[in-house]
Amino acid sequence: MFFAPLKSFENEAEAKEAAQSELLDILNNKSFLVPDKFSGLITEYRKKQSDYNNEINVAIKNQIENISSSTKFLEDSSQSLEKAKVEYQNLNKYWENSLEFHNDMDIYEKVLLFRRNISTLLDQIKYFLNISSQIKKLEELFTESEENFDYIHYKLLALCELRDNVISKMNENQTKTEDLKKIFKEFEVLESFEVKFYATLFNSITNARALSKNNPIQLIKVIKILEDSDNLLEREGKPTKFRNKCLDIIKVSIDKRFDEELSGSKNINETLEKLQFTVSDLIEVLDHVVKCFPKKYEIFKVYEEGYK
């Protein structure tokens, strides 16, 4: 149904007449005379209202159950807290009653620790009693081939570290001087081999120029062993020494090279002629020696300054 647009009236009577006419049109419209139209709307509204009420009731029920569960949890927690307080009081009381025993436990722990240290020390000493046979095997490997140097160095570091631990623990336990002398006697063979091993490595450094051409892999291996030795000292908080000694040996070898080449020179011209070896030597250093040393050594600079 369509309504006419609003319009203005000149008087009240004219407005009432128009209203009555519109009302009659509405009452004569058949769609408003269907008896079940409003009844269906009311039924649908009541059904939705019932569904909403059921949902609200379920939500309220769930909230009540949650509140009940939370209340029970708080009650249980409160009871557990009270039990914990009682247990703490009992434990504290037990500690006070057995205080003398606990004071003695400190002494027992120290005794046990001392016994463990002594046991470890004795095991290490037993190991060192066989030191001579171990060094003998290393000597055989040392004589056999330079290829064994890595393994020999590994074993040598382990033995030296064990030696230092034994001496340190014996000093801590205030071992008698006579006993220390016996232990040091066992170490003499180790110390002797250690000196011999490193002397061989440093001798390779003396001949670094020749070795870099004939056997560069061996020279690289020697430098690595010396570097590893310095790294170990650094980890132990001790001053490093092998790299500096390596550079010092190279400087000495340069001086020796000059003495050998210039020996017997009778005049300045002969000396200048013999000095030509420095050019070829530095070329060899640049082509071969530099490749075998880590960059931090600045090895060419060391040779260059030595040949000036």
C-alpha cells in the first residue's frame, strides 16, 4: 500500500475528513484482515525470547559452576599452604635439634674432598711411574718420521699438563721435600725429551728459507705446533713465548747468512758483489716462505729489516 504525500489543510474539519478517508482505505485493505498474520509474528517472537532465556540460563549456570570451582581451588590452596607452614616449622625445629650434626658435616665433607684429591693424585703418580716407557715410545716415533710430530706434540702436552697438576697438588698437600725430589726425578726424562722436541722444531725455523722450497708442508706443520703451544699457554693465563722465539731465531739465521756469504771479502767491491745474494734471498722469501707463515707474523717484513 502506498501513502499519499503529506499536504497542508486549511482547517481542522478538512484534516479530520482526510484522516477518516485514509483510515477507511486501510481497513478495506485485505492484508490487514488476515487473522493469522499477527498471531504468527507473536509466536515467532515468543520462540526467540524462549531461546534467549535458555541461553542466558545456561550461561548463568556455567558462571555459577566456575565460581564454585574457583572457590574450591582457593580452599584447597589455603589448606595446602597451612600444611606447608606446619612442615616448615617441623623442618626448622629438626634443623635446630640436629645443629651439632650439621656443623660436623662440614668437616666430613672436607675430609672426603681431601681423600678424593689424594686418590686422584695417587692415580696420576701411578701413571707417571710408567713415564719412561711412554717417552721411549715417543722417541721411537720421533726418530721414525717427521710425519709423527703432530701426535708427539699432542702426547707431550698431555704429559706436561699431568706433570704440572701432580706438582701443584703435592704442593697444596704440603708434600715433604724428599717426596717432591723423587717425583721430580721421574720428570727428568720428560723434560729432556721436551727440550729435544722443541729444539728440532726451532732448527726447522733456522732453515725456513730452504725448507719452504723443499718441504713447505713440514714447515707449515712446525709453525702450527708452535702456535698451538702458545694458544695453550694463553688459555692457562701464562705469557706466550714460542712465536717470539721463532722470530728471534729467524733474525739470528739472517745474521749467520750474512757472516757466511761475506766471509773472506778483501775489499769493498768484493763485498758489494757478494751482497747480491740478498736480492735472490728476498725473492725466495716472498715466493715461498711467506706462504708458510700466518699473516700476523709479517714474515717478509722481518726478513726485509734483517737484510737492510
